Amino acid sequence: MKNKYSTKFLDLAFTDGTPKKAFYTACVVGTILTTINHGDNILAGEFPPILKVCLTYCVPFCVTTWGSYLGKRDKVLQQKKVDSL
């Protein structure tokens, strides 16, 4: 991160282990959602459309990443205010 007070998405969203945390969250939540939404089809021997399954895993990854970004951004902005005093 070049600027100590950078609030750019890429500067904050993909640092401090966020992608790893988002990946693990997506694995757990995506599996639960896939089971809830498509479990009956899977048990019947039919595999649901791959796009739907992929999206089921992508959504929790994106939500976790976005939440992390917002939290880090607020922390940076708060620190910027404190340092300007």
C-alpha cells in the first residue's frame, strides 16, 4: 500500500489475509447453501447447473470481501481523523 490513508478497494480488499478468509467462508457457506438449495437433486443423482453452484460459492466470497473492505476503510478514515488532530 503506497499511501497510508488509501481507501482504494484493491489496496484494502486483498491484504491482511482477506482473500483466505473469504475463501474459507465461501467454502463453508457455499456448501451449506448448495445443500439447502440443491440437496434433493444431488441425492436424486442429478447435478444442478454448474453456473448456479459456482454463483452459490461466489456470493459469500464477495460478501466477505466487501465487508472486510468496508471495515478496513472505516478504520483508515478514523485513523486519518485521529492523526490530523
